[in-house]
Amino acid sequence: MSKAIAMDKIELQQDLLTSLRVSDSSFPGGNFGFSNGLEAVLSADENLDQDSLARTIYDLLENRWKPSDCVALRQCYRNIDDLSKIAQVDQELDKTATSSIARAGSIENGRALLSTAATLGDQPAKEYLRLIREGQAIGHIPIAQSLYWHHNGMNESQAIHLSLYSTTSNYCQVAIRMGVVGAMQAQRILTKILHDFSVTESNDFWLSAPSSFTPYSDIATLKLAEQDLRLFRN
């Protein structure tokens, strides 16, 4: 084996280990307390079967994560050396969020990840937290992810697919914790969605600003927010 091939193999192994570390449920990124709207949908319809749940998660990915977080991640990576431009993406993401509750959850989750990253010594996270304190940035979750993941050596494609995996896996864990499906059913849903869901650069959604359109989830989230007892903060 040549030295160049050996080095490439080591880099691939390091990339894999980094992906596993930051996507692990034990990583203190603040995601555990958020359902990203799924709790509200499941509470509104207690008779969802496995196929209906899979379609619901797919819809949330297609109409919230993909045109919103996914686009923001890519824009941040394209401007990774310019925090002022990343802050502009952050502001745009905040303006286009259709649900105030989802917006607040994204901010809380993002700032939690930035705080964890800063505690672990990541300078970009420290600098961005300063911008937040000065009122120049907000700190939505895809912004925090782009800064932390890039600093840890992940490229744009890896970051987008890790975000997809993390979001889908979190939805499945929410469904398990709410007693809607068991662990094996959740794994089948996760496997199917990751196999079927596509993120390609040829689609027009890359060209637009971050946006989302999940009216059923947004309305259900507003109704759920009025209840005293909830498992998740959003």
C-alpha cells in the first residue's frame, strides 16, 4: 500500500469517527429535548400506523428540513470563512421560520451546540457566541452545526447528510419515547427514509433562501403549546 493511499484511508477513518462522535445521542448538543414538531403531530393523531408515521416524517424532512436547515447548512459552508455572511444566513433563517415555537427551539438547540463546542475549545464557536451576545447573530441549529462540523474536518456533503441522519434518527427516537412505535419499527422507518430520501444539487431548492411549509405541524405545535404537559419543548 502506498503512503498516499494509507493517508487517505486514515483520513476516511477519522471522518467516520468524527461523524459517529457528533451524531451519538450521548453528545451534549441539546437535541434530546426537541421533537421538531413531531410530538404535536403525533398528539393530534393518536392512530398513526407505521406507514403513516414514515410518511409524516418524510413530509417534515421534505418541507421543513430540506428547504430550511439543509439550504442554510450549504450556504454556511459556502461562506465558512466569513462569519458576517454566516450571520446573514442566520438572520434569513430566522425571518423565514413559519412557526415561532419551532424558531425558538432551533435557537435554543443551536446555542446549546455552540456552547458545547466552545467548551470543547472550538474557536469558531467562541467567535460566533460573541456575535450573538453583541446582537449580530442568532444561533439557529444549522448555523451551529456548520461551524462545529467544519471545524472538525467535515466537508459540505458530509455535513448535509449527517444533518439528515441526525434529524431522521431524532424523529424516530421521539416516536419511540411517545410509545407510537417500538425500536424495531423505528429502525425500519429510519432505514427506509434514509434509502428513499434524496438531496441533490440539481434541484431548484438550492437556489432559494431558507424556507419551510408545514402548516399542519405548525398548527398542531401551537395547540400543543397551550397544554401544560409535554414531553418535548417543541
